Amino acid sequence: ILNVEQSPQSLHVQEGDSTNFTCSFPSSNFYALHWYRWETAKSPEALFVMTLNGDEKKKGRISATLNTKEGYSYLYIKGSQPEDSATYLCAFPDKLIFGTGTRLQVFP
Amino acid sequence: DAGVIQSPRHEVTEMGQEVTLRCKPISGHDYLFWYRQTMMRGLELLIYFNNNVPIDDSGMPEDRFSAKMPNASFSTLKIQPSEPRDSAVYFCASAPGTGGGQFFGPGTRLTVL
């Protein structure tokens, strides 16, 4: 079973703060990692597909990096807004495993 | 495209009853996934299909659960008989391949009394 950890479990920040959280995984046999954003009462939405060590992806104020050698991916949100409040999940498509997520709450 | 369609959106049933959840994937997507989301266990993969063929059903909790995909545009997840511990949100997702992201349906919230 792939041991995937996301930290922190939850995060509360003020509007305008920048924040980041982590998805950790075993570095061997890496294939790809996906980041999803999951708002309450909605379905998960794909954010990024990351495949290569050193990958950096960006979508608006959200960006992600990947380090397959050390087994982690960071998700950054610059200037958090209340609408960024959601749970952010990392997932491994080849093993079809999702992390437990980081629940972000941005207060105005 | 309308995205992944699931029905019903909400289902309340009594213990022992049969429940059937339905999913219509995005046209042209070769992969279809069924997930269950609970507070305790998060998002869990139940089963997935590739070109209508079940590939991995190791996540199906027990024999009470079954899934079918009779054609490329329709899949069902059936629970018979249902139990209160089956109460959860069940998501269906589809994907064009394994490399890109999955597209999730709105989910079915199941409550078994």
C-alpha cells in the first residue's frame, strides 16, 4: 500500500496570506501525481498533473512543485482568498490512491 | 460536454433495501472510476473500468457491492442489501487515460437508515 501523507491536515489563514502544504510519498517507482481541489458540497476538480522531477506548474495564484527524489510535492497559494477555501488532495493515478487532504480555510 | 453525470444526487433508503447508483461518463473517456467518501476514511477507490471492462475491484468492500458497465456511456454501482454503514457520498469519475486528471461527477449522497 502506498503511504501518502498530506500535511498539515488543516490550515486557517487570513485573506491575503500566502500558504503552502505538502504531499509526501515514497520516492521509488514514481509515475505521476495529481493535485485536486475539493470544495465542500462539490466534486473534486483536477488542478495539476505532475510527472517529472523538478516540475513546476502554475494556475493563477496556485502553483505546485515536485521532487520525486525526495518524495514530496508542495502546493502554494499566493495571496489566499476566501474562495480558495477547500480541501486540497494529492493523488497517484497509477496506484489510484488519494491522500487524506489538507483542509484550507481562508478568513476574510 | 455536460461532464460526468450521476443519479440520483441523494438517496435515502432503509437497511436491507437494494440501492442502485448510476453514472454517465464523459464521452470518449476510456476509464471510469467509482469512489466512496466518508469522514473516517476519506476518498476510497472502489472499482475502475477500462473500456467497459472491470480492471481492479479490490476496493469493493464486500459481496454486497457490485458494479457494471454494460456500455461506454453507462455504469451502475449496486448495493444489495444496504446497511447503515454504507452511508457515504459515492463519486463516479472518468478519464481519457491514466496520465491526465480525472473528472468527477457531483456525487450521490446515500443515507441508509
